[in-house]
Amino acid sequence: MRLTENPLARASLPFAVAAAAIGVGYALSVGLAGYFVYLGVTAVVAAIALLGLGVVTGTAGMISLCQLTFAAVGAFVVSACNVAGVPGGFVVWLLLGGLAAAVAGVLVGLPALRLRGITLAVVTLGLAAAADLTLVQIQFPGATEGLSIERPDAFSDDRSYFLFAVLVLVACGLVVHFLRRGRWGSRWHLVAFSERGTAAVGAGVRTSKLTAFAVSAALGGVSGGLLTGQVGLAFPASFTAIQSLALYVLAIMSGAHLIDMAVFGALLWVAVPELLKRWGVPQDWGFVIFGVLGIQALAGRGNLGTAVRNLWYRSRKPTGLGLTDIPEVEPLPPGDPVLEVRGLSVHFGHVRALSEVDISVPEHGILGVIGPNGAGKSTLVDVISGFLPRATGTVTLDGRPLTGSPTRRARRGLRRTFQQDRVPPGLTVGAYVRFVARRRVTGREVADALEFFGCPPARTPLSRVDAGARRLVEVVGHLLARPRVLLLDEPAAGLPHEEHVAFGRRLRQVPARFGVSVLLIEHDLDLVRSVCDRLTVLDFGEVLASGPQADVLADPAVLKAYMGETELL
């Protein structure tokens, strides 16, 4: 058995790595020369700041060019506490600085709810520049008086303070590790990959973004507080906008969403200027070097950490499906309608996308919705799930009106999948399925559901799973949520014909096995015939036919619309 397959070993591994890091830190604090101890503290401070950037940028996919502004907030709070003599000492001040920076991060993160990409970058860089100018004018508390920061009594000299900084880095690394393995981390991965996918599972997009900014800023605040304790005083020159920009570029280049690469990036942050100084080159050229490395990373759409891990996995082929024969389960008789749509209409200007559409999904039933391209099938799913709110008509779930945002509808018991891939590659199969389920599920439940659909094991990284298998992993996650109705938008896309047939046999058993009613949007008539007892056909946004499968598929109007008039001659 490999180490990673042992549950006890997996649980204890982070703490073993943390203990080893503390041991290395102690050895370095004793063995390094005084100047290199000082550089070591600088590297540790940079590593904590990069960990924060790894959360908001590398994991949550947002651009933040003001990380050192959050560090300045932490430094300001530590300096103010030192001047005021706040009880608790440096450790308490450090925590207060991180908390204040987290609040600032939430305030800065509010624009991120509506801004993306270059616009968000400009806003955060503008904030960093404004903070830089402000700090030059007001200075840090105690700076003009020369009031030095009081370090903890047990870590008052430089060597012991280096060990203290390593302890703080290890603690921050453990916090980030377990946050990423939990629901917050899954939220960050999913919102970076697809905001629509995040909303469709009932997770708040706003909450996901704000928590990422808060955690990132808190780590920045801690790094700023540590820097103040290292130098003894806080100076605005340590928190400039150009340094924030360089730190962001370094995070992108190194892959700071990976803890080991955040440490590696911090070593570069210290080593490059130091080498330039020894070679007699102005240290500002370090920013140019970081910029070139960042351009290379952006042009290659990768980073050093990901490249190293890809080398590790390159000999392994992407994992597909393992569909085998399964025992048949007696289907449950359809019951009363659980999802009803009445008079649904959508117009885009003068274009009529849907017109007076009526459908009903029965309890324990599977309703198929078919039609030619452009018939309005995807629009229908978007309206029902809340992604197109400008529609007339009514949608009810269990007899109650279904309204509000996609997140609210998902929490009411309506889930959906997408035609496009919305499964983030940064998670494992099990982590993704557990997050999408949004409830406590046992390891046995997860394993059984994955095995039923022939999906890879829970420990498999989604980056190693092919596109067709990822679609079924998405289906499994939603089924484990036990919704009242699941809307499947072409779930078998990307599967070969044999796997289509095998998937159809499993889908037929979903109401009986999982207690979930299904609305299936699909082009593959073989799959539709094998799964659906009742069909609704859309054509140009209108219901062309609806009823038992055999009657609908034999309707000449359906054949003409779906297969084309030539096919009937």
C-alpha cells in the first residue's frame, strides 16, 4: 500500500512535514551566519505573503496587486499596538494585524464581485499606489520617534526571531493546507473555474470570493507584522506598489498556490536582489527579471510548480470510465409532478427563444426534452435553474414557486449540469463530489456512487481524468446531494457509443437508486429511447409534441423538425 492510500498516514503527513520544517528552521537559525539569518527572516516574510497570493490568485483565480498594502495594514496595527502598549505582546499584536488586514481584504474584495481580469487588476494596483502615497504622508506609529517594536521575550535576538518566523510560517502553511482541503478550498477552486458552476451547486459566488480575499489579506497582514518585528520599525519603502506588482508576478511564475512553491518563490525574492548586489548590478533590475519570468509564465499558460507536477504525472495516461455490468433495479412508477413549468416565455429583443412552454417532471420519472439545434433546450434549462431571470411564466417545485438566484434554487432542491466542462481540475474526484453534495456523505457512499457510474476512484486528481469521465463525476456529485430534480444538459457528450449505452442503463436506475427525478436534454436518440418514457419536443421555442415516447417519436411533425424534411422522402 502506498503512503497516500493509508488514511492515518494521509492525516499525519501535513504535521510530519510541519515538524520537519521546524527542525530545518532550528538548524538554520543555529548554523547560518548573522547576515544570512536576516535574509532568512526576509524570505519567511515573503513566503507568507506569497501564500496569501496563492489563495486569492492561484486558487480562487482573481487578480490582486495590493498584497503588500495588506502587509502595511498588519505593520501599522503592530506598530500602533507597540506604541499604545496593548496587553498580550507581539504575538497578540501579530494576530490583530492579520485580523485588521482580513477586514481590509473584504472591503477590497467587494469590487471583485463585479470586476474581473484587467479591470480588477487596475483597481487593486490603484489601491496599492494610493496606500503608498498615504503612508509616506502619515508614516507608521512610532516611526518618527524611533520607538522600536518589542519582540517576544523568548525570541528577542535575531537567531531566535528567525525560528519564531519559521513557526509562524509553518502555522500559516497548515491553515492554508486545511482550508484548501475543506469546503472553502473547494469553493475557491470552483469559482475560479466556473462561477456558473459554483452557483449551480448552491454555493455563494460572493462568499467564495470574499473569503479568498480575506484569507489572502490576513496572511499579508501577518507578513507585514513579522517584517516590522524584524526591522524594529515600519517604513513605507517596504510596502510600495511596484513591490506588490513584483510579488504578484513571482506568485504567478512560481505557482504560489502550492505551499512548497510559495517557499521557493520567497527564496527567489531574496536571492535575485542579493546576487545582483554581489555582482554590482543595481537591485532594481530584479523587478525586470521577475517581469520577464512572469511574461514567460503567462505566455506559456503555466507555472513552475505545475510544470514540475506534470513531469511527475506525464507517464500516466488520463483516467477514463470503467463501466461494467450492473444488476437491474426495478424502476419506480412515476408519481405526481414534482417540477412544473407553465407558460414559460423568453424573448431576446425581437427573437423569441421560448414561447408558452409547458412541461412536467413526475416524481421518480425521467422526462426527455429533445429538438433540433436552436430549438431552445438550453435556454429552457437556464430559465428553470435561474440563470435567465427575465422570463415570463411560472416554475414550481413540489407545488411551491421556484424563484430567486441559481444558488437559492439549488438549495431548494433543483440541481443542474452543463454542456461545457465545469469541473475544476485542481481538486480530486472525491473532494469535488463531496463539495457538490453539500451534505455529509460517507466514504462508502462516495465510493459506491463513483463505482456505479464507472468513475475513477475518489483519490484521483481531476486533472488526470478525461473530459467524458469528468461529466459523469459532475453527475455523481449532484446525485449525492439528493436534490428533488436534476437537470442534465447533454451529460453523455464526449462519450463513445458503447459508453453512451452503458450510461443510459445507469441513468435509467437513478430515480430508484437515488430518489431523484430527472429532466434530460440530449441529442442522442438512442440514449433518449433507452432512458425516457415520456418526451417533450421543442422547435423554435415552442412545444411541438409531448407525451409517451413511442407516440412522440412517431409524430410526422417531430420527424420533420428533428430529422429534416429530406429524411421523410
